[in-house]
Amino acid sequence: MKIAKNREELSICLNSKTQIGFIPTMGALHDGHLSLVNESKVRGLTTVASIFVNPTQFNDPKDFEKYPIDTEADLEKLQSAGCEVVFLPNRQEIYPVGSEDLYLHDFGDLETRFEGAFRPGHFKGVGQVVHILFDLVKPNTAFFGQKDFQQLQVIKRLVQQENMPIEIVGMPTIRESDGLAMSSRNRRLNESQRFESTLLHKVLTYSKTRLKQQSFNDIRLEVQKMFTDSAELELEYFDIIYPDQFIPADRFREDKTYHAVISAYAGEIRLIDNMQLA
Ligand code: PAF
């Protein structure tokens, strides 16, 4: 596995590669990330991952400072998964002086609802770094986890708006055996927070089973009650939405698709999850 630390090294590593599968990450890798590497390998692509904790997508500086970093373990995992090239840039490499305000895209409502409402500027930062990484790596296909469902829609919109010839593949959320969606943040949970954090997945499966039987408002109220009973978790938002527009849905219709999205805090740790309901 080759490691490129700057733009020049990256272009040497990618020279003559024609079918590139790309997995952008912020490190602290888990099986969810490795499933993306695996999918790229299964498709026979030259598999490139990047590790860069992007400061411009953190609206909370404390969250940025506390973001877990374990590059040595990450590199071992990528190597075992068969990744061929890892791009490991520093901040200056991604944002050369004077370029900080470039690639700030407008994603409309998609960047201001739900995650965007609670993390102002977050999707601008994601769009910015992904655009820069796409320009440098020039992938044919890029892989993202569906756990960050709104992010996946933002990236699809970025590629569409910019006419980038890149296929965006969303891969299923990988879960712990008790249902908790894998996330780099999970390692910061203490024992009782970890125990209660399965509530997010329970709420999503609950809303899936109730979808056709109850009004969506009743489901919303039930979910709020479930969180009131939790000692460790505080609900930030839960909603049942039309996934293409990210707007709340009112009632079930056979011809529509629905998605539930949720975010909650365990102490200072923010957890998100989502599920297709119908
Ligand atoms: O999902 C992530 O880890 C990040 O948001 C991404 C896509 C690597 C951009 O920094």
C-alpha cells in the first residue's frame, strides 16, 4: 500500500491508473469504512482512501479537537483490507493559503434542514473538502456510507451541479450486534451511554413497524416519550421525511417512499442514524 502525503506524491501514485474507486474518510476507521473499501475491491477498482479530519465541516470547535485520531491503526486496517493508495494530506495541502473560500457550494434546502439546521455550515464544509479531494484523486466511483444519509444526498447533488463524471455509491450502514450504527464517535461513549445508545436504532425500527398503523405525528410523540425516559440520551431531532426533498411527511401513501432520521446527544457526543421505512 502506498502512502501519499502531498499532491505531488498522490499524482505519482495515481499515474496511469484508469479505474479509481475512492473512499474519503476522516480516519478512526471501523468496519463501516472497510465495507466501502471492500466494495471498491469487489468492483475491481484501484482503491484509494483518504484520511483528513476536515476543519471546515465542524461547526463546534470542541468536536473538532476531540475527533479521535489513530492513523497507525487506520493504516493497518486499510492495508489488511487491500487498499492500494492512502492520501494523508495535512491542512495546508488541502487548503493552501488563500484558497479557504473556494468551492463553497450552495446546496439549497438540503444544507439547511435537519443536520444542516443543527450544524450550520457543516455541509458547506463537506462539499468543499469532497470537491477538492475529487479534483485531486479524480475517481471514477466514490463510496459513502448511508449512515450519513443527508451527506450522501449533498454529495450526489455536488456531482450533479458540477457535472463531475463520478458515480456516487451509497453503502448500507454497518451496525453493532445490538443495532447501534458504527461511527468513529462511538468510541467516546462511556459504558452506560453505550448501553442506552441502542435507543436510536430501536426508535427507527419502531417507526418502521408503526408506519402504516399510526399517524406520523403520533409516532413523533411516542418517540419523544421514549427519549424522555432515557437517563443518558437527549433527542435533538426525529422525523419521518420524504428522502428526495428532506421535508417532513404527514401520512402514509402507498406510492411514496419514507425515511426516518434521528439525532441525539449522549453527554457531549452527538449520534445520528436513519432508516428507510417504506
Ligand atoms: O463522512 C466523512 O467522514 C466526512 O464527512 C468526509 C466525507 C470524509 C468529508 O470530510
